[in-house]
Amino acid sequence: MTTFVRVVESGSLTAAAGQLGISVSAVAKTLAKLEQELQTQLLVRSTRKVVPNDDGRMFYARCQQILNDIEDAEASLRAAQQSPRGRLRMAMPVLFGRLTFLPHVAEFNQRFPDIVLEVDFEDHRLDLIGRGLDIAVQVGELRDSGCISRVLNRGLRVTAASPAYAARHGTPRTPAALEQHNCIVSSRWPLWRFNENGRNVEFPVRGDLVVNGGDALREATLLGLGIVQSNWWTLSSDVASGRLTPVLERNAVEGRPLSVVYPPMRHVPRKVRVMVDFLVEITRVAAPSERSAKPRRRAGVPRKNGQMVFP
């Protein structure tokens, strides 16, 4: 199983042989014996690459689970003080990785020096089992993928501008006042959401810069080109440092959930468990306080339908 998994992941008998420290012919004989015992072909071989067929992909997913179980069983028998170990394959959104995860990697490495992190930064949804990933961070409501998921944080949508922009143009006091400002707009999100008297309301915004990607939105805002609205992990560090000034805080709405997901298995490997706990820890610290961004109740302000009414 280990030989088969290494061949699938490397796409090459030669590369797998190098990782396992055996000859290419030994790898080929092992694969041939495996396919003979299973009475089915698992791999499609070409002159350049070896890839699994449908049966091979299904078998690969099960092999990963079994090898993880073996690794976890061995780890549980080691001394209690021994830290989790092994290679942990992860994926996460680009900006979350850059601004929230990477600043804490040294801390994780210090706690768990025997875990080797292999991290892909990608913004689109991934097939964890097909990609051979142990764990992934995903944004938005999750479709039923058969994976185990845990919401890390929903946070609030953050609307912000640079101090330089605020000094030149002022800041809006109501969402409707955004019509008088230059908004840096994502082509994927032309409408911004705000809370008005307890209702989520969408406002069309406009500006002279339309960009794709949270990284570009953040950079343009730091340059003072306009006002932006984005996920908390995109802007929270800049707000905390004073590089950006939050606006319309009391109108902030809950953002899309940020979740950690991993394939189902009878025994979750220790390396996965400690990473899930670590992600919970750093997102709890990094997310802005929802309490501070919500409107505070003021004496003498009338209430309507259970919601605060602000002048």
C-alpha cells in the first residue's frame, strides 16, 4: 500500500523508488503483484507519467486512511511525551494563509517539531481525497462532501479605508453615503451587505477600480485608492496596526464561515487533531471582536420590533 501511494503521489515509479529507497524494478514488481492479487488494474502507465484510474483513485483513498490509522496506532504506543509526527498535507485560501496562518507557523513548528507541513495555497474548492490532502481550510457554506467539518469562525465583514483616503475624502457615516465615495469593487461581489435596523441590506457600490482577488483589494486599499469590504482575515491585521481605518462598524454583518475540513476516518491522526486545535486557536485570536463592531445599546433610544433604532 505504501508503494502504491508513493507512486500515485509522485506520478512516477522512479520517483517513488527514490522515496522508498528501493529499485525501480522492485516498485514495478510490487505494483504488478498488488494488481494481480486485487484482480484489477489500478494504474494507467504512459511514457511520461503514471496515473490512477477510477479503481485506483478509490483504492488510493482507502490506502491513505489505512496508512494514517497505522501511523496513529504506532504514535499512540510511543512515550506519552513524544510529539505527533509525520507529513501533514494541507490546503487553504491564499490570503488566509499569508495573513493568518503563516505568521504562526514558527509557533506550530516549535510545538510540534516532528510534523512536516506541506501547504498548498488555493482559493477554489478542493477534492481532499482525490488530492491526497489531510486537511483543508475552506470559505463559505460547505456542500455535503462526506468530509468532517468544523466552523472556525464566521467573523464580520470588514469595511475599511486607509488613513490617507479618510483624510482626503472623509468617511461614510451610513451605508447609503458610500455613493459619494470611491469603492474598490471585486467583480465577484458588486453588492456590499450591511445591517440596517436589524435587517441585512445589500447596497450597490461603484468606483474606478474593479479587481479580482482579496490580495489586490487589500493592496489597493492600503495605497489609499478607496474604500473596501472584505473578510475579516483579509483586513484585520491592517486594522489592528492602524494601516487601515474601519468604517461603518455598527453596520457590520456576519461574514461567510471559515471552516476546517478533513476526510472521514475511524481514528483521526494526532497530526490532524493538533492542527485542527491550532487553527481554532489562531482564528479565535485573529478575528476581530464581534462585540466591538456591533452597535451598543444607548439609553433613551427607542426600540422597534425588537431592534435598536439609531438616529
